[in-house]
Amino acid sequence: MSDRILGAVCVVAAAGMAWAAQGYAAAISYEPVGPRAFPLLLSGLMAIAGIWLVIRPTMRGMALEGQHLKILGMSAVAIVAYALLFEKLGFPVATAVMAVPVGMAFGGDWKKSLIGGIGLGLGLFILFDKLLDVVLPTGLLSFVLGGR
């Protein structure tokens, strides 16, 4: 039953994301797609995943127990902290900091989680900011990465 509740919440959140993205428009049209395409794509994928959780047959029920609640809590706190620190710390540092508790919540040790987070933060920054020209905040690393 918890899968179906999560799926319904995902569908509602996806609808909210899609509704909020309708107003996104660039002041100057510099690309054919515009800024609303990415959030609309994500909300569509999130809605599809939510619908799948609602309609798929459940093999066995899983109640939220101590360990599951700990993982869920650690992940939720890490994501909220990530959202709050994203601009101050910058994308690469905030991603590395967020990856440590999430990695540990799923069984990794702090060293491997930190190394993975650093690789993830820098790798995605290079991919999005440098190669795809999606502007991301550099924060603490602005002196190295060319600040914004």
C-alpha cells in the first residue's frame, strides 16, 4: 500500500511541477526549446513512474520499519540541506556534501561516499555547465571553475 501512496504523491507532485513550469520563459529566445522543456520532461517522467507505482501488482507488502525510516530520514534531510546550500556552496560542493549521507544511508562508508560525491559533482558540473551550457552556480569553487 505504501508504494501506491508514494505513486499517488509523485503524480500530484509531477502535476504541480508541470503547472509551475508553464510560466517559464526566457527573456531572449536563444534556443528553440526554452527553459520549460527540462522541468516538463522531468514532471512527465515522474508522473509515469508514479502511475506505474499505483497500478503495478505488488509482490509482497513492505511496511516502513526502523531501517527504512532511517534511510528515508537521512535522504530527506540531505536533500533539504542540498536545496538550502545549493547556491552558497555551488553545485559541485553541494552535490558532494549531499552524496555522503545518502551514500551512507544505502550502506556505503563515508570515504567511498565522499569520493563518489566529488566525482559526481565535478562530472555533472562539467557535463551540464561546460558541455551543455546550462549555467550552474560554482559557489566556493568559483575561483577554480570560473565563477557565476
